[in-house]
Amino acid sequence: MPTPKITTVRQQIAWSYANLAMADAALGHAVDRYEKVHYAIRTKLYHGLVSGKMSFGSLYHDERLKMTMPQLCYYCGSDAHLAVDHLIPRIKGGADEADNLVWSCRACNSSKQGRDMLAWMTAKGQFPSVLLLRRYIKIVARYCEQHCYMDLDLAEIGAFELPFDLLLLPTRFPPLNELRRWVPPAG
């Protein structure tokens, strides 16, 4: 499926999430290149999300993983001087809820400051881990659903004060050998 014409908030989020699912499936299959099945996953999920026949996964699974994964900085993998960080900062309107909270080392927390996670990582030239990005996209989708933004034209959304930049949602991903499912321990 070639890149669809993206005009609405729903399409932007769905295309990013569908590409993420494709990458996650390929990483799970431990392959070097995307295969037909991975493209089929992307296509089916995208069309399902846009039509409303499918929904974004629950954050429950992500929360369960957060409790069972090693306590490491979600950004760099350090286990030193950990604190809790808001993916979408409170100062920008991010929720003060567990879904929006991740472990962060002092260095990453200081570097990120009050910036949105994706804006900060983009500025650093880094791509988030698949599991971190999955959590982030779900938070963005939930926010847009709660505020009835999903069916707005992307050109109209600029009139609203969003705590994140929808256009930063990745629609193209690095090669599979550069992606990581989870942040590896530092060191």
C-alpha cells in the first residue's frame, strides 16, 4: 500500500500507528527486511482504524509492561538517578496520570525539560523505542478522541493549542536494523 493521502487527524495518527505495528511485527519476527505479512498488517490496521472497525490498543498492556520491565530510563537505558518524567509535559497540558509517566534518568530529564518527548527526541536526531512510541501514540490518540479532534482536517488543527505536534508523529521509520523494541541497558 503506498502512503495514503493524509488529511485528517485520525488518518495521521492511524498511519503512524499502523507503521509502528508493522515495525513491531517485523522486529518480533527477527527479520532484516519487511515482508508481505508486515505490509498486510499495516494496511489492515490503517484501514480498520480510519473506518472505526478497529481501535488503538489499550494502555493496560503498556502499563503492565512498565511494571515488569527493568527500571531503566525509557530514553537512554540508564539505571542511575531515576525519576518519573511526563512524556507530554504537564506545563504543556499533559496529563498527570500513570499512562503519561515513564522512568527517566537525571541527565535525560534535565535535557528534555518541559518539552514533549517526541519533539525532544526529534531535535536530538533520535528515534524512540517501539514500545515508548506505542505508548506515546496511544496517549495522543486518546487526547484527540477526548477533545473530538479526530475528524478535523490537519490544516485546521493548528488553531488549537495541543500539548504535542501531530506532524511529528512518524510516518516513516528508520531501517529495521536501527529500530529497537525496548531501550537497552546503558553501559
